[in-house]
Amino acid sequence: MLLSHKRADFGEGFLFGAATAAYQIEGGQTEGRGSSIWDTFAATPGNVHNGDSGKYACDHYNRYAEDLDLLADGGFDAYRFSFAWPRILPQGKGEVNQRGLDFYDRLIDAMLERNLKPFGTLYHWDLPSALQDRGGWLNRDIAGWFADYAVLISRRFGDRLASTATINEPWCVAFLSHMLGIHAPGHRDVRATARASHHVLLAHGTAIEAMRAVGGKNLGIVLNFEIAHGATNKPQDMAAARLWDGIFNRWYLDGIFRGKYPADVLAHFTPHMPDAFARDMETVATPIDWLGVNYYTRGLYEHDPERGAFPIRKIEGPLEKTDIGWEIFPQGLEDILTRISADYTSIPLYVTENGMAEVEGVDDPRRVAYYDAHLGAVLAARRRGADVRGYFGWSLLDNYEWAEGYAKRFGLVHVDYQTQKRTPKTSYRAFQELLTGANRQVA
């Protein structure tokens, strides 16, 4: 066996799936699709490795049937995908692009034909450029724009979706994109970061309320988590790790499940926060039905007073690393799942992303070992009382890896970007064996 676990270990009803995101795989920038912030960010020299963009990506827009066949043949139960906001609303609001809606009709119906449960995500980072022109996540009005978009999706597709997530990884939307400048729109500004960090959660809560009002069911959000450890046991390094845990993890958990932001992070953000933000916290904490957990790695942090607004510096750790340089630390997944369940909520949890970048090729034994260890962490968390209902590997396909362009490959399936040929990797075969008891060849 390629994986040491059996499907029966996870119990009746546990879902296995694979995940993708629209901008990373769809291509198909035709038929009325509007511009997104990633189109313009990628077009700006220096932002993305090799100047790569998602213009063609994996051509999933035209090849979705082939990709869904891979999921079905692999024995997966579910497919986590995202809607492209600018494909549906080219200006972000107002006029609807019927051909965009038609594409997602075809995609969702094709999932159902293959007995795949559609797990839809409303926002995986491709903000319509027209809304960025209006301030994007810095403009409080985005809560209303996003809620209107959410209602449109809910009314059109909600009866066919197994679940709907509002936003994927709000830390990336807010901090990575507005403080570190690594992702679109590429700001490096603490005021912008504070505002985006609040508005992204206000938009989430507003959208949950709006979808519920039109009958939306099984609604949640997908948060990403990192285990933050001190580089040493020195008090200042432990404090740096604690602050990073606040920025990365607790800001979103505390906001959603406690209706308040952590005091240590707020101490840095307060001068820059929107006026009367505290009045929004009831909306931020609108109850959800499930929580998605994305987990990849841990980080080691030390105090660095030269770092300005946040005196933290990440240092290289000693553990084995993936091709993108992230430490492999399966224990972290067990820890974060049990921490959420013990400290924050009893609602169902789904591991909505977990995987590793690996070098080019089809034989990927390190990735198989990575998945095996992290599936073991899920089982350990369940034994400790975490209500984990499913696991989605990232990603189904090698794809456009944001600022890394096409240089980093996370896929269970290899993609030749010149020919668009799909070739299942050993890791795909491992899941196929786990889920079907067979290791079938796919043409």
C-alpha cells in the first residue's frame, strides 16, 4: 500500500476530495469575463516569477470534464472549487455575465453526474479590477458588494452545492496582500492592512447573513493556519511567535467565534482601524455551519526591533522542507484541529487544503509520505475529540501558484503547460488505492 491508512479508519460519511481555485486553473479569459486584480498584478514586472499569469493556466474552462473524470476515477467524494467573481460580474457588481453563469451550471452539473459533492468557494482572491478601482478591500462598501454577489450565487447554484464558503484564507487577502505586498494588489501599508483585515471579515459575515436570508444552507469560511514557534526559548522570541499567532490565526478565530479581535494584535492595528469597527463585530461573528482549515507548515520566529510595525522575523527551521521551502510538520495539523475544537467551536471542521510543492515529475514519493503523515494527524485529532468531517488535498492539478507562477507544483496530477496533458502522479494513485481499493490506470 502506498498509504498506511484505510478508508474505514476515517469512519462512515467522512469525505475525501481535492481542491482548486478558479484563477489558478481556469484560463478561459473570454466570453465576457472581466479583469481581476491578479491579471493586473501579474502584468506588472517583478511581481510574479517569470512574469507568468493565469491567462491560460490549466485550461480547465474547456477541459473541466476531463478533470472531473480524474476526481471520479480516483474515488474522491467531493470537489472544492471557486467561482470567479469577474467571470460572473465583470464589473464586480451590476450587470451579470450570463455566459459565466452558464459555465458554472455546466461545471456543477458535471460534478453531480459523477457523484461528486460540489464544495463552492465564493472568493479565492480574484477581485474584479473595477472594485479595486473603488478601493477594494479598503472600502467598507465591499461588504455590500460581496453580499450581493453571494446572494446571486446562492440563488443560482445553492440548491446544487453541498456547501458554500465565503472567503478563502482571509489572512492572505488582508496581510499577505496589503502588508507584505506578495499577493495582489501588492500594498505594503499598515493602515491598508488593518482596514482590509476588518473588512474581509465584515464582508464574510454580511454575506453569511444575506445568503441565509434567501435560504442558503451549509455555509462557512476557509481559514489558513500556521503553527508559530519561538526561534528560541527567550521571552522576546516566544512573544514574537505569540504575536505572529495572533496576526495569522487568532485575529480570524477570535473575530468569528468570540466577536472580538485579540488585544495584542489590536494594539498594533488600533490607530489604523476603521471608525467604530467594534459595532461591526456582531456581524463578523454571525454563526457559521462549518469551518474550513487550510494547513501546510509551521514557522520559527524571533524578535526583531528593526521590523517596524511588527517586530517579528521568520528564520529558517531545521526540518525537511517542501520545494517551496516550507517545513514539513504534520503534528501542526493535529494541534490546530484540536485547538480549534477545544478553544473555539464545536461545529464540524473540514481540512480544506493540505499538500506540498514538489519538483517536476510524476513519481512523487515525498508527497505520498507527506499526505500519509497528515492523514495520520487528522485521525489523531479525531481521537482527541475534533469533529473533522473531511479532507481535501491541495491540489488536484499542478497549476498557477500565484506569485510563484508555474514554478511550483502542488498537483496530484501533473500538467504539461505546453500541451495541457494530464498525467496522474504516484500521489494520485495512492489516494485512488485508499479510496477505491484499486490502482487503475487513467489514459
